[in-house]
Amino acid sequence: MAISLYDASIRAFLQTLGAIDGFLGKGLAHCRENGVDPEELVEARIFPDMHPLRFQIQNVFIFSVGAIEAIKNGEMRRPSERPQQNYAELQALVAEARKKLEHVTPDEINAREGAEVVQEARDTKRHFTAEDFLFSFALPNFYFHATTAYDILRMKGVPLGKRDFMGVLRTKG
């Protein structure tokens, strides 16, 4: 079975972004039900030397939308500054990511198979093929930050389970 870049990227990103949208919604509901300001969750972190929820959601956007843009244009540069987004703005960022990715066509991505993608960070440049960029860099980062966001909410008492992380499965029928 051959798998296309589109199936491995856009469809995977959309499934997990849908799940993130869902668990952020459950996080907001939890806050309202328990008299917690959702802004407390924005800067929550699992361990002091880890980045907060805000950073995790911003990176979900970067490693999904930003990764697809990199595959299309051949380069990825990390943003130098990140806005101090509140909970509602983080939810909007996930919705924006979903909307942008829903408009990407299979041909746009599949045509880039074998194309070079250069990833730049500080003084480092890494050269990938589009598929190696996706499978060895973008997807692992995307899932790391999605998982960490889930874990932060779970740690803060939001009642989440495995199905909340998995989202809507892409079943046969």
C-alpha cells in the first residue's frame, strides 16, 4: 500500500487538530464548572523547565500549517517572537490551522515528493526531502506538542481520556 504525502500530513494533522479543538473545549468547560480562570491554564506547564500550554498550542500550529507551507515553498524558519495569546486566542489558532489545512489539495502536497525542504533554526540549516522533513521532523514535533498540551490539561484536572486525544478516527465506512 502506498501512502501519499497528503494522507500522511494533511489528514493526520486534521484528525489531531480536531482532537485538540475538542480537548481545549473540554478544558474551558472544566474551568467554567469549577470556577477556574482559563488563563491559569495558558501558562501551566508540566515541569518548571518545560514550556507552557500557550507554547505547545503555538507549536502545534507551526508544525502543521508551518510544515505544510515549508513543503510547498522549500523552507521553514521558526518565528522569532510568539504572541502572548490567551485561552480563546489559542482555541482560535487551532481553528485557523484546521481551516488553512482543509483548503490544501492533495496535488499541492503530493507534487512536492522528493523536493528539498530546508529547515533553519538559529545558526543551523538542515536539508531534507519533503517526505523526510515530514516523517522525521514535522510530525514528531507536531505530536510531541499536541501530547504535551493534552498532558498539561490532564495534569490540571481536565477530565480527558485517550479518545479525546485520538479524535475522530478515519474508519473505512
